[in-house]
Amino acid sequence: MKARLKTKNFVFKGLKIVSWIIFIGLCIDAGGLIVNFIISLFKPEFVQNLYQKLDLHEMYESSKLAFFGMYGFILTIAILKAVLFYIVIVLVTKINISEPFNNFVSRLIYKISYYTLSIGLLSFIAKKLAKDLQHNGFVIDNLSQFWADSQAFILMSAVIYVIATIFSKGVEYQEELEETV
């Protein structure tokens, strides 16, 4: 029994570390994209030297609406991914392994599923809009990296939602059991 508890604690410590690493990476990614966006507005000639060399200057010159739309999707998705992993960090930090079924954990798992679905849907919409822009002559080759995993996020949100629902039922049953005892 103690060996299993030690293994679970080790796994959760590993999850905390991995979650923090991913969160920091996503924050750096979002921050770099925000800086790119600001510099692309004021000094577009420097964009080729910046983070991910995301140069949409031609799109900006052709259509400001397309530029702000695509950059809006990129920034929103990057920020949502960082927020998602912040919630994961809160979950793995605050969860009590000996009594995991509580309303706080259940709400966080639901939140994770909603953020995951939002990322997936926004990525899917952005991918479709980017294809439409490409058909209208815009160069969007360097944008596909930002929403390549839209279907995976949508599927993952469904799985997490099912887990959240099961967890919610577990909380209800635990509360009923505590009331009867």
C-alpha cells in the first residue's frame, strides 16, 4: 500500500514539473507572439529577426482585416493554451490524492475540458479561414503551425469532459455516502 502511495506521489511530482515546464514554454510562446504583433505594427522591417519570424507584413498591406483576424486567432489560441496549463498546474498542486473526489477538483476538470474545446474550435475556425484566405491569394504557409492540432484538442476535450462527468458523479456518491454514515 505504501509503495503504491509513493509511486502516486512520485508521478504527481513529475506531473507538476512537466506542467510547469509546459506552462513556462507556452507563456514564452504567447509573450513572443505578442511582441511580434506589436513590432509588426510599428516596425515591420524587424519582424524577420524576431520570434518565429512570423512576418505577415504583406497581409497587413493587402488587408488589415485579414491581418488582425489571423493574428487575433494566433494570440487568442496561444494565450488560451497558457491559461489551460495554468489550470492544470492548479489541479495537480491542489488535488489531495487520498480524497480526490471533491467539488473543487471536479470544477477544475470541467474548466480544463471547456478550455480545451475552446482551443480546438478556435483552431478549427482559424484553419478554415486561413484556407479561404489562401484561395484569395494570401500567403499563409507559416500560419498552419498555430492550428495544426485543432482536431486533437476537440477530441481531447470530449474525453476530458467524460472524465469530468464521471468525477462529478463520484463527488455526488461520496457526499451521499458521507450523509448516510
